[in-house]
Amino acid sequence: MLRLVLAALAVVALGSGPASAQAYPNRPVTLIVPFAAGGPTDIIARIVGEHMARTLGQQIVVENVAGAGGTTGITRGAQAKPDGYTIMMGHMGTHGAAPALYPRLRYDPTKDFEPIGLAAGTPILIVGRKAFPPNTLKDLITYLQTNQAKVNQAHAGVGSVSHTTCTMLQSQLKVKSTLVAYRGTGPALNDLVGGQVDYMCDQIVNLVEQIKAGNIRAYAIATPERSPALPDVPTTKEAGLPQYQVSAWNALFAPKDTPKEIVARLNDALDKALDDAATRKRLLDLGGVIPDKAGRTSAWLGNFVKAEVDRWTPILKAAGAVAE
Ligand code: ASP
């Protein structure tokens, strides 16, 4: 009798969750990448997405919705139905710097999302076209200070990582280059390789292959230590600009009010992807920094986003990038 009652209770318990969460996912999940294909956000989304799809037993379809430094795609994602079938790959720009740069931003990174988890940390590098005259970071500094008007700097739109991190660089050097905006640093890198633009600051995962192939110059990596993926590239500290320290990141978010059970399923799938040897190797070979277990929870990401918004506003104000 007791067994029967327990079994009945179990059935009731199983039946008590939202129907959508139980069946989830029963169709493909759309993953919005707010930049053009081929750039770092897209690369990281496709690497982790591929393994997550296997765990979830459903396809993850990447949709590139580029524009306005990533804020167009994230606005779309924030307004999507919170059912787990639309998620997005945000980053330090869309969920850290954007509020300081867009007074009319249509989302609040700290309130309008259910954080899923951090996908990768991405050190920042300063890179130039192959035939750009400066050879070293010190040469680059002098060159920027003496030729600022004729130097072009590529970026992925106001508020993007490449924009904010190079804004920080220029503020420290007291120079202003001519800015050239792209829909992501994938296409920006193509033009850097082609020699149409002079330099940029970008997330490592975009750059390793082209640096190794000798198609672009790497002046420095803005982290305290060199990257195992690029052992020959000096740190900014070694190369003479120790105050330029900056790193970025990419993370998955769901729209606010996505059921907790679904967010947990997505977090679990991301966690499994980051534990998978082949997925780890792909990220590490590109210089990605894989979060440890403590840095993979949804709660950790929620707190991190708040800290990032607080961190970037004064930096961008000091750089004169924020309208008062
Ligand atoms: N790394 C880019 C940025 O500057 C965006 C991209 O992933 O293409 O924000």
C-alpha cells in the first residue's frame, strides 16, 4: 500500500513541472550570435553549441544577427519567447560595456536575462596588418602618437569588445585613430589580412591561426602571462605598456523568465561541453580560457555581469567615450 502511495506521489511530482520544461527540447534551439559569422563570438558559439546539441538531443541553429556592437542581436534575444528555444551568446561588450555607451539600450544586462553560463575567457591582443611599419609594441606606440590621423583601427561596432578595448588603449596613449566599423571582427580580420585597415584589438580566438600563419602582426597580449596558444607573443608588460591589462569573455544567456528547469538543462549541457576533451582542445588551441567548475554556474555569471557593468562605466567615461 505504502509503495502504491509513493508511486502515486512520484507521478504527481513528475507531472507538476511546466509541460514545456518536461519535453524540452523537442525541436531545434536557436542560438543568436550578435556578430557576423567567422569572428570570435561565432567561433565560440559553434564550438560549444556543437557539443551542447549532442547532450540536448536537438540541433542548435546559430543565427548571426549583427549590428550596433552586438546590441541588435541581444535586443532580439531579450525579446524572444522565454521558452528555451531562443538563447544567445553575449560577451563583455553586450553585457558589460554597452549600457555605458548606449543611453537608450533596450535591455538591461543585469535584469533582462537568465544567465546560463560562461563559455570562455578570451585574452585581448593588439594586432596589425602584416606590412604595417611598426615592428614592436613600443614602435606602435610611437607610430600611433606621430601618425594618428592617418592610422585606421578596425572594430566590431560601438560597445563591442574590439571597440572598448582599443578605446582603452587609445585613452592610455592619448591618441585617436580613424575608426572603421564592421559587423564583427571576423570580417574586420579579413580586411586586416588584406591590408585595408592598420590595426585592431581583439579576442584571441579570432587571431591565433592568422598570427601563426604570419598573415598579421601580433604586438602584445594584454594579460599578465603569455598564452600557451601563442607562446612567442609578449605580454604588454614585457613589451612596455604594463598598464594595458584587459581580457574579455563570452557567455550564454536566455531571455528573462525562461523556466529554471530549462536554464538548468542548458547550463548542464554547457558544463558537459566544457568537460569534453575534444571541445576543450578546440577552445584551448585558439587561446580560449576554459572556466573552472566554480565559474560555470548561472549564479556566478549573474554576479559577474553586474561587476562587469560597474567596471566598464568608469573606464569608458575616463576614455571620453561616454556621453555625459
Ligand atoms: N570580437 C568582436 C568584438 O569586438 C565581435 C565578434 O565576435 O565578431 O566584440
